[in-house]
Amino acid sequence: MRQGALPVGLLVGGLLLTGCGASPTTGTAGSAPDKNPYAAYESLTGKERTDKLLADAKSEGGVLDLYTSNTDIQDLVDGFQKAYPGVKVHAFRANSETVLQRALQENQANKPQNDVMDTNDLELRALDGQHLLHAYKGPAEAGLKDTAKNLGGWTAERFNAFVVGWNTDKVKAGQEPKDFADFADPKWKGKLSVEVGDWDWYASMHTYLTEEKGMSPSAVDALFKKIAANIKVVKGHTVQGELLSAGQFAVALSVYSHTVDKAAKKGAPVAWRPAVEPVILRPNGIALMARPRHPAAALLWTDWVLTEGQKIIAESLRIPAAKSVPGYKDPIPAGTTTYSLSKTAETDTKKWNTAYDALLRGVPTAG
């Protein structure tokens, strides 16, 4: 299960480090187009903009090609096609590493195939560094949280929250974990899990403990080493949630809040509140491709996802990027300490990926 996680992370890291230059293994993936494919729409707003985009989307063939790692993408596709039945969405869904690699390979071959990308922040920044994205500056920006905007060539459409989740059959009421450091206790041996690719979560937790809690880096390293002695490794957050629900382990240290909430809604014995602090927030975003085959459809989709689509994102128990969504209640309890994905994870990708891989070396696999 551990094989293959590090090379993909290092690929992303190499792309982030090289920025506008070539990837360490494949050369420059693309370059900005000579003409802005979205220029005809940038001054339009309101009904005039929507009508023009819809008419042109139909003239393009009534198709949108979307690459995504969003497991709830079908809810958005259904909502969009209900609003605009004249536009058919072709969605390719895979994990974030796969959609990144596919887009890079196609652009290297000078045959870009998608109009919009919907995936994690690290992959989006890697694509942006290769000149493959076009920054969205549409009217929907005004309704977004500040943390969702001005991210370069992409915009956050939702936020994933890394939380500590537990199986309530394994962890009885009154015995819920309260402090992250408690997981170093040998009583948790074999009862904890982490996801194999969550080096960014690890980087953020490590940075939080040093910069916010005042621990020395060596003390944090020692803490994680003790915790690692108690864990099992899982590949994939969906699998992690399923195994937690099934009682394969008692606690997941880096599970998504929406994964736990959805399982609990279906009757699974899982919970994550009261939250073990901090809750780590990671933006997941939407991006217009710089060389789309269907630019009008791409803009129509992006406008919709960042406005009406935010309701569907909230209904999927995700954290929307919009400042206000009717009927939405923030799943993170008031007063809970949150921490945004650490900047050090963005700038020292290779360092943290390598450190996380070393931490998990020899750790057994769950399931």
C-alpha cells in the first residue's frame, strides 16, 4: 500500500518548486495561450452574461469536459444540467494525483482535453505553475470568502476539514479523545489510522505544534514517532471512512469531516465532535483551463458552481467557499481552533513528503 505514494508527491513538489519552469521528469507541460479564450465574456454580468454564455456553450457543441477528484461531483453535475439542460457535462473522476498527471500528459502532447479542473490545492498550484490555468475573475467572486480568492490561477469552491474521527462502539461516551498528544499513549497501539498521502496534514500539524503551541521541532518529531507506533496506514479517505465505520480501528487521525458526517447520517457508529483541536482546513478548488475546447461552457459551469452550486456543496456536508449559503450551518463548532493548510507545506513539499514517508515506513496497513 505504501508503494507509489511518494513519487506522486515528489512530482507535485517538483512542479511547485520549478514554478514556471519544467517538471523534473517531463519538461514544460504548457504555456499561456496567445489569446485569452474568455475575453469576450469578462465585461458581462447578470442575465446578459448568462444568456451569452449559454448560447455560446450550445454553439460549441453543448459539452463541458471536466476533470475532478471530487467524490460528490455527480450532485453538482445533476444540479448544473437541471439548470442548463442544453449543456452535457462529461466528468472524468479519479484521485487528485491521477487527474493531475492526465492533464499534464495531455498538455505535453499539445492535446488538452478538459475545460475545467476540480481538485486539491496542491495539484491546482502545480498546474498553475505550468501555465495551464486561467484565473477566474467573474462576478461570483464577490460572494466568496476571502480565503477562497486570489489563489493564483484557481479559486476555492469548498474546503476539506481534516478532523480526528472515532468509532463510537470502540470509543465509548465520556472516553472521547481530547488532546492530540494523548495519541502517543501505548493504550492506542493498533487502534489509530492515518491516510498514506496526507503529508500536507502532517506538515500542518507539525507546524501548528511548533509555531502555535511552542513545542520544539525535536519534541514534535518525538511525539509523532510515538504516535506512529500506534497507527495503521490506509490508502484513500473513502476507504479510511469505511474501515472506521466497520471498526477496523478506533480512531482516524486525519479523516475528512464530511466523510464522518455522511457515515453518521446513514447510521454508522462514528463521530468527530467535540473536535480534537486543531481542525486543519484545506481549500479544494475549481480552475478554468488556459486552453479550453469549450470556454463558454467552462465559464458557465464556474459561475454556477461558485453561486447556486454552493447550496449543493453544503448539502453534501462540505464546507462551501461562499460567505453565505441559505440554510447552511457550519459543521465546525463555534470556538473550535482551526488552522489553514500550512504555508510550509506549500513551499517545502519535498521535505514534508519525505518526512511523512519516513515516519510511516514499516507501519502496518489497515484492512
